[in-house]
Amino acid sequence: MLRRRILTERPSMSLPPSNNYQSTAASKDINQTIVNALTAKNFNETLTIIVNQCRQLSDANQVTLSYAPDGDFNNTIQAHSFSEKYKEYNPLDLQLLNGEIFRDLQRANKSRRKTQKELVAHSIWKNKEIFKDHSCLKHPQVCGYLITPIRAIDNSIIGALLFSDKITGDFTLRDTKRIEQLAGVIARAFDLQMHQEKIDQLLKSLTKQQRLLEDQKQELKKRATDISYLSKHDELTGLDNRSALKEKLQWSISMAELNHQILAVVMLDLDHFKLVNDSLGHQAGDKILITIGTRLINSVRQADIVARHGGDEFVLVLNDQSSAAATLNLLQRTLEDIQQPIQYANQEINVTCSIGFSLFPKDGQDAETLLKHADTALHQTKKDSRGQFSFFRPEMQKELQERVSLETELRHAVQQNEFELHYQPQVDMNSGNIIGLEALIRWQHPRLGVIPPAQFIPLAEEIGLISQIGEWVLKTACQQNKSWQNEGHSKVTVAVNFSAKQLMQTNIVQLVNNVLSESGLEARYLVIEITESLSMTDPETTITIMQALKTLGVKISIDDFGTGYSNLSYLKRFPIDEIKIDRAFVKDITTDPHDLAITKTIIAIAHCLDLKVIAEGIETQSQLALLIQQKCDMMQGYYFSRPLTAESCSQLLVENPSIKLDEIRQNKYQRSLLIVDDEKRILSSIKRLLRPLKLNIFEAENAEAALELMALHKIDVILCDIMMPGMDGIEFFSRIHQMYPETTRIILSGQTNFNVATDAINRGAIYKFLTKPWKNDKLCSEIEAAFRHHEASFEQRNESVE
């Protein structure tokens, strides 16, 4: 089916002559052929008649007519005409050779011709190569050709007319002009046919709608038939607009009520669309909206409704839903379709959306209520987790009212300066001293008390207050740091978080420069933290802004690293100084092999790029010890200090405490054994038995406690019971094998699944399996052998490194 935009007015069925050349009698014949074909609805047959006439007019042995509105000329021959010379030849065999000619035409954007002499040595168009495998033509031949474009109304190439093997001589400039005239006539024919098909489609659609409306009230019928296209459709996307949506939704509700069906109203909003629109321009924004509209149409049934509700918000009306679960499944597929990258200006734009929906009749009986409740569910999604969907619940109404109230109070808070900054120390892992502070905003609400940023920063971004708040944070943090320096405290950096909208402000670099000048703080004592996901929203623009900020002398840190979707090729281009490992990986680093592996990798990559690494969310000594082992540079978390008010932080800087890292580091070597058993008497018995071996023995009654000890101490050999509450010995050793592969691991148990144990031994998770009850001398000798095995393995590793 031909696809091109429809003209505002239907063109005349008669074809005007070309603008460049006077119409010939031949082109008039073709004109009349086309008009007759369109009237008789046999356009495809007419194309064959046209190319036959063209071949006769051009004195060519071969003529093919190709149509490729998408620019791909593979398998696009619409019609052909061959002389008797080629009567047994299949035109589809020309496609591979035609491809290069079509690409040449597209590059030149004008007619192209080659003489027989030029083609004797031509690397592509050699009929002798085609004819090799065709027994019907026994002699190699070389022919000339002439190809001219068929153009759409917007002058783009939508097809081509290819003439080859002129019966006498070569194609000339005169031939070119005549054939271009014919191509113009054919182009207008395609345009006429396109309009005819569109008109036919519209007539068919209107006919179907008329049949549906005949059974409804006369008032609805009259209103529907009087609605014009422009008054009911969105101009950009072509989707239904608000007006059309309300009418169609009310109609769907009536049908659902009549047939006792479930109907879903879905509200969909693109995440961070304004940021993309502002950074890439409105053309990119329009491209996104059009693409999303198309994807939504393709994701639902023809009977469903797709509308643009305004801005970056769309509405789906899903008729005849069997259940809420069916709607959820459909929305999951819709989310996946929408979140496919969109290509624009040689780059990929990643789009996510948030969805809320309501159901008829459960959540409302009319269009206004269903739309309102779907919008309420949408706000809940954006609050809880963007990029997901939520269904309406009655309690959301109360939450929405609270949100509206909070919005009003937040605006008041900005006016009344109800914010204050708390500062959380950052500690160097080599010296144990404080080297920096992160400024964290708090809202001192007069009625609700202290409100953390996670509860109001997203709202501030949404309602346009984040720039004011962000500027206040930047000014306050810089002034406070300079004040501490003037008081004689050790000079430390202060880190300030930048939101997406704040970073993309056109004057952000000038603002930072002005704040530094006004506060008197040297630029090297300011760190700007940018989240990983923000840095990848528009990486090229982000790089430009970062470079401008770096010229001021400030430091830049990537926050929450590992939770976004960074491209490593961009990471090496970012002019940054440090990255922060997100607390999500630190939390279970002592017990989860995957978190440990991710943390190791982040540290290794950062150090290879000559970047510092700071781990946030450290709460225990075991987490700190493990990060020290991995050579992490800095730490931040409750283990050292909670976020402090400016007054409390001043006192901390006066005291200047430090972490005694030597007590945590594992420098001295002594044979170390960890015994894990949930029976205390077993632990005591084994410790007494092994006392003559002079080992440094640690004990744990469960796997979780054992993992904490592993993080705090260097353990060589582990002796573990297989039957323990919670995590059993096999699972424990599987984790140890991934996290501490250099240890030697022994199972000691009175009962077990030997198949499982054997498999663990084969995978290297277990060095040896011993049974209870044991013989004392046998257990001692096995433990001694395990240490010898461990030490031999250690020497082999060192030799391989050397």
C-alpha cells in the first residue's frame, strides 16, 4: 500500500504538463492511460502498460519501474517491459545489480546514464555477469543504461525508471530529458493513486462509523457526523485530542455498561521529557512524541482508543478487558515497546514512561471520574517508581490531596527559607582523616518536623522550584565551607548535588562562578555531584557542561554509580575526578558475592581511569575492612558519622577525629582458622583439640556471622558444619568460593547429601569432606595438611605473578 501524506485538497484527475518540458503526444497518451486506470481502479495493470509505452518511446530493450518510498530499493520492481531479446528473463534477477545503480541515483539525486563503452570495464553493471547462469542467453553482453528518479511532492525520491540496452547506440541527453518528463508524469500518477487510496480508506472508515452510530441516539449521530478532522485530532501526532477522547470514552462507557464489560482508562506520561526537549530541541521532542504515538497505536487493538491528552501525556481506552490482570499484561508489553531507543540525529534517545490506570465500573461510572482516577494513579507511579505502572486505589485520593497540600507548603518554604543543610563527613581510607563533607538539604517543616530530600526534591523538580532550591544549597554550602576555613579548621571539600534541571540551566556555569566569587571559596574545595543516570540522559551536552565547569577549577563526582546505565565509552570522556559507589552495593558487600564482585569491578575501572572512589552507606566495621582490602579511596556513612547540622559539624572539625585504620588493616600474618558450627560444645571441643597447632582460631555459630568475620580478618582455612540454621554449609562455601577464592574450605558433618557435597568438591567450592564423629589425630592431621595446601597454593600464585 502506498504511504505519503495527503494534500489538503484533492488534486484534479487530469495531469498537468511538466514544469521543465512541454508535454509530448506520448506523455499525453500516458496521462490518459493513468486517468482511465484510476477511474477503473486497476492501477497496477496500468503501470505495466505505462512501462511498455515508455520502452517503445525510448527504443530500449529493458525498462523497469521501481517504487521505494522508504528509500530501500530491494525487491521494489513494480512493473517491467522487456523486448523479445529478453522475453525469457526474470526481472527479479536484476535486483542485486540494480541496488548499486539505485544507490548511485540516491547519492547524485538526479538522473544518471552510462554508455556501453563506459560499462565495458564497469565493476558493477555487467550483464555478462547476470547472464552467466542463464542458458537462454548464451552470449555475454554489455549494455548502457539510463535511470531517472520518480519524486514525491516534497521532492524526495520514491522510485525510479530504469532503461537499459538501447537498441541502437547509447542513451543521450535528449533521451534523459524525455524520460525525466515521463517520470514526472508517473510521479503525479503515484500521487493521484495515493490520494485515491487515502480517500477510499477515509470513506470506508466513515462508512463503518456510520453503521455503528445508526443504533445510537440521534443526537450522538448528529454530533459525530459534524465533527471535522482538525477539531478532533492532535495536529502533531494525528491522534485523537482531548475533545475527541471525552466523546469516544463516554461512548465506550455506554457500550461497556450495555454489554457488562470491563473498560480500562490508561494515563501515560513520558519521564523527564522536558529535559530532553530543552537539551536536544523541539524537533527532537516532536520526533519522540510522534514515535510514541505510533508505538501506542501498534500496541493496542483497532477497537481501542489512543489520544494525546496534552504535552507529553497520552491516554489509552482499552475496551472489553477480561480482567485487571489482562490489562496489566497488555501494559507491560506497551512499556517494553515504548522504552525501545529512538534514533535521532545519529544518536539514541532512551525514553521511559510512567503509567496509571483506572477500571470501569469499579473505579468510576463516567469519563471525568475515570480520567481523574487514572491521573491520580499516574502521580502515584511517578512518586514511587518512574518507568512503571500503578492501578487506582481509593486511598490514593487522600495521598494526592496531601501532595497538593505539600506543594503549597513547599512554595511557602522557599519563600520563608525553611531549609537547612546538614553535612556528612567523607574520610580518607589511607589516613583515616576527614577530607570532605557532603551537603545534604533538610526541610524544617513547622508542622511535620524534618523532611528528608527524597520526599520533596522530586516534587520541587516537577513544579519548577528546583533551580531556586539548588542555587540556595550551592550558595549556603560554599559560604559555610569558607566560614570554616576562616575559623582555622582544616581545609576540606564540600560536595553539592546537582539535579537534572539544575545542570541543564543555560547559566549554570556562570552561576557556579558567581557563587564562588561571592563566597570567596577556592574552586578546588567545591565538588559537584551528578547522578549516573542524569549524566547519560544527554551525554554530549553533559560533557560540554562538565568541561565548562572544570575550567572553573571545581571537582566533579558521579553519584550513585552502578545504578544507572553508563556507557563506558562515555565514562572515559567525562572530565570527572571521582565516582561514588552506591550504598545498594555496600549494604550486603560482606554477604553477597555479586555485590562484592560489582564493587571490585567499579574500583578497578575507576583506578584504571585515574579516578578516586568513594563508597557511601558504610555502617559496619566489616564493610569498611572489606573496602579497605579492595583499595577504595574514601568512605562516607554512619560508621563514622551521621549527617550533622552546621553547628555540630563545626564541633567535629574542631575535634578532628580519625579512624584507626591500622587496627582494621590485616598486615600481620598468622595461620588463621575459622570454625563454623551451630553447636557451642563442638566449637569448644575443636578449639581445645587444635590448641597444639598454635593457630589463630575464630568461631561463628552461623554463616552470617562467619561472613562478617571473613570481612574483618584474613582467614586461611575454614572448617564448617553442613547442617546449620539459615544458610547451610554448601551455600556458605559457594559464596566463600566466589568472594574469597584463596581460602581452603573443609566440610565437617555427621550427615549430608553426598551428591551435593561431591558436586561442590568438583566445582572447587570444597577442598575436603570430613565426617562426624572424628578421630582426634585424623582431624589434626587434616587441618595441618589444609594449611600446607593453602601455603603451597599461595606460593604458586606468587610465582605465577612474578
